[in-house]
Amino acid sequence: MIQENVDLSTFNTLAISAKAQYFAEVKNQSQIQQALNFANDKSLPVLLLGGGSNLILTQDFKGLVIHIALQGLEWNELDSDWVEVTAQAGENWHQFVEQCMHRGGHGLENLALIPGTVGAAPIQNIGAYGVEIKDYLISLTALDRETGQVRAFSCSDCQFGYRDSLFKSQFPDRYIVLSVTFRLRRRAELQLGYGALEQALSEVESPTPKDLFNAVVAVRQSKLPDPLKLANAGSFFKNPVVTQDHFQHLKLKYQDMVAYPDPNGMKLAAGWLIDRSGWKGHRQGDVGVHDRQALVLVNYGRATGEEVLALAQRIQADIKKRFQVALEIEPRCY
Ligand code: FAD
Ligand code: NAP
């Protein structure tokens, strides 16, 4: 089960060519336990890997990479309004969303085409077009690496925030998500609040969940690079939230600045800040800023994780200088 010296370039969407000292693909709980025992015996650090679409490998990983590949779906019709579905952690997220939509469980359509696995989705409370998984997640199960016990977490236990959860900020690496349960609507209530979706569906009289799903896929395909064609890790930075005073000060100078009200002030579009600073389309060796979406850093070929981070740091310093705003990197760096 354990392989040695495995190249990870096909296991991360930025296609960084780092090596795992040890690598195990796990399909059930007993294989997870065997892999953890192997790591414990050798006192090795562990890296949990799903689809590799939200991490940056800055060097070879001297430890055990555990590739989560648990499969399976359980469908439970609750009543005429709700259906509950439990997916194992290794299920592909986009295929899961599509299957729910086809079987009449609605709510996740806005999250179509997000790469990665079901098990990683709660880690940063994935979100797009006004929906986050916390809106439909009821509970999850996770193996606690400290106690060796499987624990159930309710939605509130997960402490979800903006691209954040207990698993990302407070206890990284402690819990291995095994399965996630969602409660979905039988009668769809479509979320069409984001401009791009509204525009894409403006000609459709009464949009169905399938229309919404197709619109999300089409809008994303038109704006975002497909990692299989141009390696990337999605949005590289979180959208920063600033105080009203700070925002008003910036707005005097930048009248077209894109920003949205947030409970803690104003959320600035990080992509706009980077674009406005002239970085869109910038290329340095094999690392670049995408030419249609400035929030996405891309690997044109043989870029290393360190080179990607070096460009990210230059962008962070520039944005700080121009707007007095600190950009936080969204993917996890290893
Ligand atoms: P990985 O990258 O494999 O892992 C991410 C983190 O989760 C790592 O720290 C890993 O150790 C941990 N992890 C993985 N699996 C488990 C597990 N079972 N238990 C515990 N920890 C685990 N994100 C959004 O929020 N919204 C978007 O719209 C969006 N769009 C994207 C578009 C593109 C083109 C790309 C490349 C990325 C995008 N992302 C987006 C980021 C990313 O797809 C999501 O964060 C996704 O949930 C990551 O899943 P993954 O399986 O690839 O996780
Ligand atoms: P966009 O529609 O061009 O909008 C730019 C930014 O403005 C987004 O980041 C979004 O914030 C915010 N925004 C737009 N309309 C809004 C509204 N009505 N209310 C509140 N905020 C609004 O963004 P995009 O880059 O094409 O991405 C579309 C969606 O997919 C976004 O939700 C984005 O987060 C998500 N996405 C995420 C990743 C990732 O890796 N995390 C990658 C690609 C796309 P929010 O980001 O807070 O929604």
C-alpha cells in the first residue's frame, strides 16, 4: 500500500513537481489507520491530500502523503421538502453536485465546477456566487488523529467562516474528514444574486436548477483557467475586509473600486486590486498572473512552489504599498 518517492505533479492542480517520501492511497477507514500507524512508527509528518487544488507544495514532502479516496453516496428522502445525502470524503465534488441536481436535491448548484473532493470542501467552507457549503452542510464525521476516535461534527461545531473552518485555522492536520452530510431542497430556491449569473440567465424566463448549474459551469469556463490545460490553484488570495473609514479613504482615490458590504466593514475584490496594480497577464519565467482573472496565479510549465510564492509575495507587497491592504494567501502552503 505504501509507495516511496512519488512525484506529486499530477496530484496538485498547480502541477508543482515535488516528491513525497512516502505515499498511500486510502479507500476505507482501515487503510487510513494502517497508513497512520506506518507514519507513527517512523515519526513522520502526514499530509492529507484530496484533489490537490488548494495547496502549494514549496518543497519535497519528507513524510507520508495520504491520498483520500473513500467513495460512496447515501441518499435519504426525508419528506416532500428535504433530502439528506451523505458522501464519502474521496468523492469528486463537481460530480457530487451534478448527481444531487439530477436526483432532485437542490442548493449546491452555485458550487458546480469547483475542483477537488467532498472531504476537503468543509476545510475552507468552499463558496461561490453567494453560496457556501455551510448553508447546506448538516454534519460530518472525522477521524481525530490525537484520540484515534471517529467524531461527529454538527455544522456549528465546524466554526465555518469566510473560506475558513475549525479544520483550517484552529486544528490543521488533526482531523481527517471521512464523510459529509448535506440537507438539500426538493423544491429549489435558486440563488441568482451575483451579476455574472444574473446576466447569463437574463434571457431564461423561469430558470431551473439545471439552467443555473449550466450557467455556473459556462461562466466559470469563460473566466477561469482549466487546471488540466493551464495549471493553477484557483483564487490565490482571499478578498480582504477593511473598515468603512479605510474604504471611504480608498474610494476617494479609486472611484471604480469593486467592494461589497460585509458584517465587519467592506469586502474588497482582491482581483480588482491586483488588476488595477497592473499585474494581470504578468509573467516571470514559468509563473504568471492569469490574463482574464488577476486573482489566479498560473504555472506555465516547470515553475516551483517557491517561485509561485515569490511572485505572490511581490504582489502582496505592492498591494500593501498602494492600498494599505494585506492580502492573505488562500491555499495552504507545505
Ligand atoms: P486539497 O487541495 O487536496 O487539500 C486542501 C486542504 O484540505 C489541505 O490542507 C489538505 O490537507 C486538506 N484536506 C484534504 N482532504 C481532507 C480530508 N479528507 N480531511 C481533512 N483535511 C483534508 N474554492 C472555493 O472555495 N470556491 C471556488 O469557487 C473555488 N474555485 C476553484 C477553481 C479552481 C480552478 C481551482 C484550481 C480551485 C478552486 N477552489 C475554490 C479551491 C479548491 O478547489 C477548494 O478549496 C477545494 O475544496 C479543495 O479540494 P481538494 O480536494 O483539491 O483539497
Ligand atoms: P466575480 O463575480 O468577478 O466577483 C469578484 C469578487 O466580488 C468575488 O470574489 C466576490 O466575492 C465579490 N462579489 C461579486 N458579486 C458579489 C455580490 N453580489 N455580493 C457579494 N460579493 C460579490 O468573481 P469571480 O472571480 O468570477 O468568482 C466567482 C465566484 O467563484 C466567487 O464567489 C468566487 O469566490 C468563486 N471562486 C473562488 C475561487 C477560489 O479558489 N476560492 C476560484 C474561482 C472562483 P466572493 O469571493 O466573496 O464571492
